[in-house]
Amino acid sequence: MEEKAWLETILHKSSYDKSISKVLNVSMISAVPEGNNYASEIYRATLDVILRSGRKSRVTLIVKKAHESKEKAKLLEDFSVFKGEIRIYHDILTKFDQLMDDNQDNRDKLWCNMLGYKPYTALVFEDLKAQNFKMADRTQFLDKNHALLVFNSLGRFHGMGHVLLKQGLVSKDDFVPFYLTVDSPVIENMINGGLKELCTVIENDWSEEWKVVAKKLKGDESAIKKLKALFTVPENCFQTICHGDCWTCNMMFKYCPYDEKIPIAVKFVDFQVSHVSSHGFDLLYFLHTSVHPDIRRAQHKELIVEYHRSLKSTLTNYGMEADTPTLDQIWTELKRLQYYALIMNLIILAVTNADEKEAFVLENLNETQNKDAFNPAIFRSDRYKFAVQEELKKWSKDGRIY
């Protein structure tokens, strides 16, 4: 008992000495380059503080705010992105934390800590940059090492999410509706407007052989209906908590100390559109917006095998190995969702991977059938064409990309 009291005193003193007594000064700068985030404004706050030990120190935090622009704010009203993300961090990810603690899972968490929030306009996070995490260049596709790490990590995240659902600790009702399932002119304008702008560019600027593809793509007037139908998930499909927006700028990497090209850890950020659905949506979104096209085309099976290995290992560790889908079941689901993969590849990748600072004007989605939200230059670049033409040609030939 004497040793217990002594250690308790030491822990209390250590915690007290490191706590903040006073904030002397705060400065804030934008934390992300233009084009890295569309649904919010993100700042890095630097605080000069005095600790209770009397020592001066400096602390950095990430502050995420709703858009001050009334046009942008109104545009996002239908999707409750801030309310949804606050709920994810405050209610859902704390259950992930508890699940790891209860099962003595000592691996690094795949998300950062939220320190506080203001309903429903602002969130404050720990600064992952202070922990040597950094964001990859969104204009460059991710290599195989990055892709393997992300697929491994998605296996872990999806495995834990499935466990929480099966244990009844989380339900689908805990999440706001996924944005692609919401009946909103914004979504119609984003998908249909993007496809129309792409078709115009193909007809005017791509080589002659692609005109027949543009004609077929332009004739596909049911893109929104097809996408929404995919969210009616088959009963035997493996369902979990999906990140929902799993692309390069919504993850941060830590690198090997002796080779900065090798990522050794990843954390997912921006849980504004997380939802419960098929695991396949996250896999295809990441694969078709962020992974280098050569790797995606030649080595996607290896990436899916790594995902399956990680998913099975996680479910086994949490006592639910029997729930692990087979590799064949995963591939069946990915093939069911291949139209989703095609649209993410054609529309979302064009924006996320663009060099142009004004690749996409969010406010213009307010206008009915407005294709001017998309800068046509993003569909003309050689990098974009390299990333989509093979899949587009396959789809045009037989309606499939796998």
C-alpha cells in the first residue's frame, strides 16, 4: 500500500507539472494548402503557455471551423458535416478507444484525439505534425508502400468497426446519412455536372477515338440513381463503419527515420462523412482516387489480399474470426460496386489530384444543373488522362472495369 501511494503521488505531480496554467499568446495560420479541403476551414493554432511547473512552453493545435462564407455554409446544410464529425469523435471513436483498451490492443490508434468542440461550428484536435506525421502531396499518386499501409490500416479500422456494430455499441442511426444517399440538388450537380464537363472536354480536346466514349458517357443519364442503388447493401455483405472520404489529404503519415520514403504509420483524419455500409466503398474510393494508376491496375489484388489479412487478424483478435469475409466475397462486392469506382475515378480524382488552385468551385453547385463548378482544365491534363483512360475504355466496351 505504501508503494501504491508513493507511485500515485508521483503520477499526480507529473501530470500537474505538465498541465497548462496560463496561455500567453495565440496565433493562427491556415494549416492546409488550397484544394486540400472543401468542407471546412482548417487552421494551426500556436499557443505560448506557462506550465504549472513554471516552465514556458509552446503548444500547437488544429482548429477546424465551418465556412464563414454564407454560400458555402448553406450548401453544406443538407449534410450536417460538422454535427456528424463531432458525433464521430465524441461518441464513436471513444468506443473504438475503449474497445482497444478492453482487448489490450496496444497498437497505435488510427485517428487523432479531439480536444474539444463548439456545437456545431468548430472542433479542436491535437496537432499530428507535432508527432512527426505529415500529409502526402495530393497532386502525386501514392506508391505501393503507402497503399499497403493504408489497406492494412483499413483492415484494422473496418474490423473494429464491425465488432462495435455486432456488439450493439454502435448502430447505423448514430451517423448522419452519407452524402451520396441524400436527395439534394448539390449531389446531382456534382455528379451530373462533372460528367457533363468531362464529356465536353473529351469531345473538344481529347483525340478523335474518344468521341464515341464521350457519347456513351453523355447518354448515361442515370448516374445518381445508379450510385444510390449501390447503397442498398446485400444481406450477406460485410458491413462496418466506413471512413467515407478516404483519400490522400484525409490521412497523415509518419516515416521511417532512416528512409523518409517508407511510411511506418498512418492516421485517418476528417470523419465528416463517416457512415455504416459495405467495406467496399472505402477500398474503392481510396484505390481509385489516391493510388498510383500503375499500382492500382497491376497490383490491386495484392493490396486487397493485405486488406483481407489485416481484417481477418483484427477480427480474430477481437473474437469474431468467423465474421471474416472470404477473399472471393470481397471481390464479389468490389465488382458490384465498380460503377461507384468509375465515377470516383472520373469525377473525384479530377479534383483531388489537380494542379489548378481553382479546380472546383463549391458554391457553384447551388445552381441547378450547373457544370461550371468544375474547371475544365482538370479533365485535360495528361496525368488525369493517364489515371482514367484505361478504366473508361473498359467501361465503354463492356460496362465493367474489373
